[in-house]
Amino acid sequence: MIDTMRPIRSESPLLRYLNAISALAGCPYLISCNPTTKLRLQSELYALSSPGGPHYAPRSVRKAANCTLDVVFPLGKHTRYIVRLLF
């Protein structure tokens, strides 16, 4: 899943992929994933949500990545919001 998302550079397929990941939020497959896989997914979503390198994602992709992060990993939602406001 992560290795498929990394090379996608077009905006519309990336948005569809992020929406599909959001739909998997309560899926038992995602819950039972290896912690390393979850960490890789979280770091890739975080890289997509931040402006600038390495992805230089458009604003719509950054917003979708932030929403996906909040849906899939709800425990850090408030902390990520505070960090985004401060930096």
C-alpha cells in the first residue's frame, strides 16, 4: 500500500488513493497490520501533508492527507493540529 502510494505524482489519483485509505480506517486488516507498516503509512501521510519537499504536494493533496491522518490515526489528531499551528 505504501510502496504504491510513493511513486504517484498526479493529483487526482493521489486524492482517490487517500480517500480509499480513509475508508479503510475501521478495517480489521489495517488494525492488524505490523506496527512498522503503520509507522511507514503514518510517515508517508505526514510527508504528503507538509508543504515543500520531498513531495511538493498541491494544497488539495495536503488537506486530504491531513484528513486521512486524522481518520486513520485519531490518537495524535490534537497534537498534530497544535504542531501545525505553531510551525
